[in-house]
Amino acid sequence: MSRPSVYKTKDGNRVPGVTTILSRFKDSGGLIHWAWECGVNGQDYRQVRDNAASIGHAAHDMVECHIRNKIFDSSKYSDECLKKAEVSFQSFLEWAASSHLKADETEFSLISEKYKYGGTGDVMFVKGKRSLGDWKTSNAVYPEYICQLAAYKNLWEENYPDKPIEGGAHLIRFDKNYGDFHHHYYTDLDDAWESFKHMRALYDLDKILKKRVS
């Protein structure tokens, strides 16, 4: 399932997506410093970014194809990239086998009529209890990732109140530079949900203020 480019409520009004809301308030200081360091070292940050991302993206792609029973297209990646990504993919398979989690839903797109936002979650796992899963290609875990999980959890439970997420949330991260596999598990997302609700409200206020000064 492809992620929709536009999210709309039942009455046809367009609402922002989870990642759009979070990106409005993301701390870009680390990214700016990284780009500066690339320049100091005589590197084009765009080339460094694209080369690094491909390893993590390849591992991510391998996992999604495995879960959705699709054929992985290796032609998009270099041999060196695939070699590192394969190590990460095998680590994922070992984790999946030991955890006994089964993918129940993938790429589920939902709308919150109450809070007026939309989003597309990566995967829903089931092992007795239902748990949320999200894939990330990055070199670290950031606070907005947990907020994103909380926002997806609310989307699911608002639309499927008879199928609550009682098994927590799994964040699966693939390192950009090396494709290393990392698993992070969160049992409580209450504070992250409170944070997201504030950002959702501030998103609308920010748009109003920008109109006033434009």
C-alpha cells in the first residue's frame, strides 16, 4: 500500500500528516553541524548523505519485502551497499525469529477525526497482544520518533477501539553509514502522546502567525 500524499477527514477537509507536524518542530542543529563538517573536510554533503542512506535504505527495503512477500529489487543498490545491508537484514531475521512476532498489518493509513491529522504506520505485530512497529533509517534515535509512535498508536486505537495496542511499540533502526540493526522497545508512550498533542495544536497556531506576518 502506498502512502497517501494527502490526508482528509470524512467531511473532505485536508489535515496534516504525522511526519509533517513533527518536521515543523524538529531540531535541525545536528544536521546543520554535520553539513558544516562535510564542507570542512572537502566533501559534498549531498553525496555523503545519499551514499550513507542507501545502505540503511537497502536493509529497510529488504525487511519490507520480506514481510510483504515481495521480491527485493537489488538493482537499485551497489554490491558494497548490498553486502552491508545483508548483514543488517540477517540480524533482523534473527531478532524476528527470537521474538516470535508476526506482522498482522503493514502500511496502514488512518485519519484521526478527533485530533485532525493522518498518518501511515509501518507495521502492526501480533504475539498474543498487539504491538506497533516502525522502521527508521538513521544514525540515532530522536525524541520525535517516540512521538511518531504515539501518534500512530492513537490513530490505530481511535479507528479500531476493539483492537487496542497492549504490547508496546518496537522501533527498528537501520544505521545509515553501516546498516547496523538496532531494536528499541517502548512500553509507555503517554508522555510522547502528550507532546504530540501540543505539537498538533501549535502546528495550527504557527500557520496563523505566519499568515499575520506574511
